[in-house]
Amino acid sequence: MSAKLKYLAKYLAVGTPIAHSLSPALHNTVYEQLELNRELVARDPGNTKDFAVLLQDLRAGQYQGFCVTIPYKLAAAHACDDLSFIAQRTGAANYIRRNSDGSLSGDNTDVVGFLNALDMQLGLKPAGLNVCICGSGGAAKAACEALLMHGVSQVTMVSRNPTALIGAIGNDSGAHALRIVSYDTLHQMDCRFDLLVNATPLGMDNDLLPVRHDWMHSATDAVFDIVYRRDGITPLVAAAQRMEIPAIDGRAMLIEQAAYGMHFWGVDADVAQLRSIMEAVLLFS
């Protein structure tokens, strides 16, 4: 091993499930091409208790940072000693950095990742949109906050437990544009949405849809499925395509949030360069 490779900085991609994740391939290809002595490894802790153990290992210096996915983003934010403005607003962190004193800093790059992917892949900007978001976790809150901060007309968040979600989001001037409903209520609404966002795990490793098939056909003009599948398109995107509804999965967002996450971890390269490297990886994944 050469002198410059003597010390390997170790990072984890953490989620349940995590085996499908393309994050290690994306990150490690960037590190290799930029000649950075880093490695990102996928780890599934299985539950929040064991995730907390991993956080202790991070504080102790076994790792330098985590990129966090479902279902640990809210717990990740809670564990950090300081949070970026966006992470504070969403209450969720998808990137954690260990500082030299052992403290943990958290950021949420899902917000910028969501906005960039929405614009680049679907040609949509939030201003004036009527949007439905399925989910109530960290990804859903990031998408909601992104939309509320950029002039959306209305966000309808759909949750299995809407009462618990009320008050957790939109506690500023954007609150008037937010409503929270159950899935039963959504399917009874006589309303058409400009965009349907799936921010639940449904479709990641099963054939389930977050909404009824017949409802989607008549109720939305575009679909953004935040999850993705390593072995092909998600069931939601496939269903939308059969209905000739413009639809994307979470790969573009994955690239965008990873580029800004690497910046948070101190990678000195512009986003365009990082995006180019990671897009090439996806072509062969």
C-alpha cells in the first residue's frame, strides 16, 4: 500500500433495507476517480436500537460519517449535536459527519436533491403546483419542506396516522399551503394533482403501490417515486408509464443528494463533476 493510502477513511450507508442501495457504488467510484482515500460500505442495523449502537461507534471514531436512508433519518437528526438549517426545518438528517471532537453534525441534502431531480427530470418547478406526497418519514418531510419553501400552491401529505403528523411540518408561513389526510380520505377526494410523490418504502422490494391504481389514473399528471430498484423500475413508475403519465424513480435524486452530501463530508469537487461520475455508474448498474 502506498503512503497516501496508509489511512482509509471509513463511511457507512445505513438503512433497513440497504442491500439494494447504489450509494456505495456511487460514492466509491467518485473516491476512486478523485483519488480520495475513502470507502463507503452499506450496513443494515435492522432496528433503531442497533442504529443507536452504530452512532456510538461513529462518535468513537470507527467511522467518519453516515449517509442515512429509510427509516433512520429522523433518529439521525435527533442524535446530532448540531444541524444545518434545512435539517432543522425537516427534523431529518440523511448525512452525518463526525467532527474532530467526536461531536456529530447533520445535514439534509434530500431537499436540494428533490428539487434538482424534479426540475431536471420532469421539468417542474414548485411554484404554483398542487402536490400529493405519500409518506410521513424523513424523505416525505424533505419533499414537503422543499415545496413549501419554493412557492407551491398546495401540498397534501398522506399518512397512515395523520393526527400524529399534524404540527410536525409547516409551522411557518407555508403552513396554509399544507394539509394532512389519511389514505381513505385521499381516495375519496375529488381533486387532480400536478404531481404525486411516493416517499414511502412501498415498491422498493415488493410490488405494492402507495395509492390505488384506479385513483392514480384520474388524479395526477406526473409521478416522482423517491425510491428506486436496483433490478429495474418501481411498480409505481411502471403503472404510471402504462397510463402514459410522466414518471421518474429516485435515481436522479440519489445522485443529486449524494453530490451535496459529499460536499458536506469535505469532498472538494463541483457538483457537475460529481454528477457526471455518478451518472456514468448508473449506466452500468
